[in-house]
Amino acid sequence: MGALPASSHALITAPLRGEDEIRDNAAFEAILWALSRPGDVRHLPEPGTRTILLALIDRECRVHADDPVIAGLAAQTGATLAPLHEACHVFLQLDPGADTARLATLKTGSALYPDEGATVVTEARLGEGQRLRLSGPGIETTREIAVAGLPQGFFALRNDLCRYPLGFDLFIADGSKVMGLPRSTRIEVL
């Protein structure tokens, strides 16, 4: 088989990435880094949980969303909409007065399949409010953060549900900022 003529190289081009693909890749990178460095705030290319959904969700996902707009967007990706206790990806609206009892039904995995714990995405204000001390993988010693706008007792309930390797991973979005708190992170309420 002979070599291709020099002029044929012009026919081979790399596919161009569209704006959506560029946005989703940038969002995926931000949330990946946020989860690997608990307490670090990363920046999303566009604000809101919508951006996180578009980066994470596809037709293989089971999704629960409190917001009907987010649920509709998840359905457009081909994902299966599921009740809270069956969902692998959960998009919650948790205002300060919300009842947290339903969170006890979140998937936290099992001893054989800890990876089946849910990924939870919610919105809150980062850098103000309830002070928390984080420790665990991805944190050299400890790190202090502040989060406002979540229900009273949310982090105590989260600690009860997250007994590594069991638990759920949490993303907190604040506009175009995102912070990740994996199930392996220990959270002390100060």
C-alpha cells in the first residue's frame, strides 16, 4: 500500500466542537475538580444547576428533579425520570424551611456496590452562613467553609447518611460557582 499523496492531507480534518460541547466539557471539568478538592469553589461556564445537568446526564441516567424545568431538561437528554429513592442523580430545591426527612430515602449504595450512591445537586449561597470544617481525601488537613440557604440540620442528616464508602456525593451551585463534597468528606458543623 503506497503513501497518500501530499494533497490528500487537506481532506482529513478534525471535527469542530460546537458551543454546547465546549460548555459541557468545561462544566464537567469544573465539577470533576470541585469533587476532587472538597471545599474548593470552581467556576461553571454558565450559571445554575442546568449547566451541571447538561454535563452529567445522558440516557443511561435515572434522574429525580424537584424543579419541573430541570426534570423536563433531564427528560430531553433521554434520561429516565425516577422517584427520589430510585434516582442516581438528584436535583433538589432545598430552601431553609424545607423538610429534610425525605432525604433519608436517597440511594447511598451498599457494601458490595457503594458506587450506587446518588449524586445530589442543589443550590445555596457559598461563602456565608453556616460554618463547616471539612476533612478527608483531597484536603491536606482541614478546611473551613460557609454555606447558607440550606435547611436546618441538613449537614447533620448528610453525616448520618454518609458512612464511607456508603453515602452520596453533593454539589452545591451558587450562580456560576460550584463546590463538591464527596461522600468521603467528613463535615463538622461549627
